[in-house]
Amino acid sequence: MSILVILEQRGELRSCALEAASAAAALGKKAGLDVNAVLVGRSLESQADKLAGFNIKKLFLYDDEKLENYSNDAYVGIVKELVGELSATVIIGSASFLGKELCASLAGRLACELAQDVIGLDWDGACVVKKPVFAGKAIQEIKLTDSLQMVSLRPNLFTVETDGDAKPEVETRSMPELSIRTVIKDIVRASEGKIDLSEARIVVSGGRGLGGPEPFAMLQELADQLGGAIGASRAAVDSGWIDHTNQVGQTGKVVTPDLYIACGISGAIQHLAGMRTSKIIVAINKDADAPIFKIADYGIVGDLFEVVPALKEELGKLAG
């Protein structure tokens, strides 16, 4: 019996991977279970140093040029074999865009329980999880009962904590013989150097109130000043004003930043489902009755084309 944590990478460990490792360590301590980890990719040996203090017993590093880019066939096949080899009873992954796909595919192959997008994790003889339901309007607590249990954790919600500086034992493995139906030849990165939306600590989002694509440049400048990422409502995406990869909401990405600034977003329930767990929410809207104000920590009733430039000016003074 043991816990296996799936570490996500994009050339290097992502912050959600460290959150998953920390949560796995805490769960392992409560359950009295060893924690192992798996990292799949290319030339990732140096990443093992970042796992010091997470009480990971063994890191299984699958290193191959064919694994440099995410492949569902390859990644799922590798983790599935490792779960059986280790007799793992709990699998912990990240509820990132790719992580949710990986966990869902793996759960199907293993025929095990899966709780996706978990915001709370505890142990009471088995995994006890908390997750949003009904578009985030309620929080459900579930005790998993299967002999093999899997959870994916919502990024930015779990604190990264370490204990000591002990590093895991590293076992490097080559890619096993797997039937791979799809091969990724190339990846085109639309926002090279930009902060990933799902892991951003600060998100500035725009909605229908922007009136067109041009004002998103103004929001991008504000996001850059704050060191954050740009988001959007579905209305803005459907209008073609911004790429769909920036969409926040029930049919987009779920974000949990420290600060979420909603500009010209009315606050439809579908959008709130993707950002209501943000730690601080600031709403800017000229409609005082906009639903977004009901969940906002700070609300500014006014024209965003006046408020945002004023914010940028004040931030510039503070930075200067």
C-alpha cells in the first residue's frame, strides 16, 4: 500500500506538481503510507532536487525523447504499469488542463474511483475530499471507498510545505514498449514567455463590457504590471475578441489566483464557476446590479475605460 503522485512538467516541474507532492506528503503522514512519485518527460534529472523535503521515498523518472511532449497513450500507459508494480492504493494528480485528461483516462484504464478538481483532501481510513458542485454554488464532501482511489487537485489552492531537505531516491527508466496511436510532431506556443493562466497568482479578465478586441491590450498592460495573466469571459471569446485559451469559466479554465480582477464581466454563473474560489475578487462594472458584485471582495462601479487607466497610473507611481 502506498501513494503515487503524478508530477506535471513543461520542461521543468510546474507549481501544481509541487502542490500535489506536498498534499501527498501530508496525506501519507496521516495514513501511514509511503509516497512515491512519477515524472515523465525528457532531460528532467535536475528536477529531482526540487523535491527535497517532500518525504517522497522514490522518484520514478521516465526519460525519453518520445516523451518530451505530452502523449495520453504514453503517459497513461506508463503510470498504469507503475501503479500495478507499486501496488499503489492512492493516486494524486493535478486538475490542470492536461492533468484532468490524464487522470480521467487513467481512472478509466484502472477502473477506479476518481474525484476531479478537489479543493480539500483529508484521510479517515480512506481519502475524504471536498469539491465544488452545481457550478461552484455548493461544496460536496465525499469519502472514497474503492481499493484504488484517485484525486486531482485544483491548482493554487494547496500550500507547498516541506519538511527537512531529504531528497527522494531517483530511478531513471527508459520508455517501455507501449502501443501509441498518436504522436505529437510539434507544439506551437501562442504566448511564449507568458504566465500560464491556470497557475497565475494574479488574473485580469475582460468580458462583454470591453466592446471589442482592442481594449484587451489595455488589460494585458495591467496584467503585465501586476505580473499576472489575462483571462476572458465566454462572451468575449465567442465574439472572437480573444483566444479561447484565455477563457475562464465552466466551459473554460478554472483559476484560483490570489487576485482576480473582473473588468466588464457581468458575472454569469458559468463564469463564476471558473473563478469564485479566487482569494480576492475585484469587480469593475458600470452596472451596480451586476451579479459579479455579489461575490466580489471589492467592487468599483464605474466605466472600466476610466478605472483601468487610473489603476495603471497608480501602479506606475508605486513601482516608480
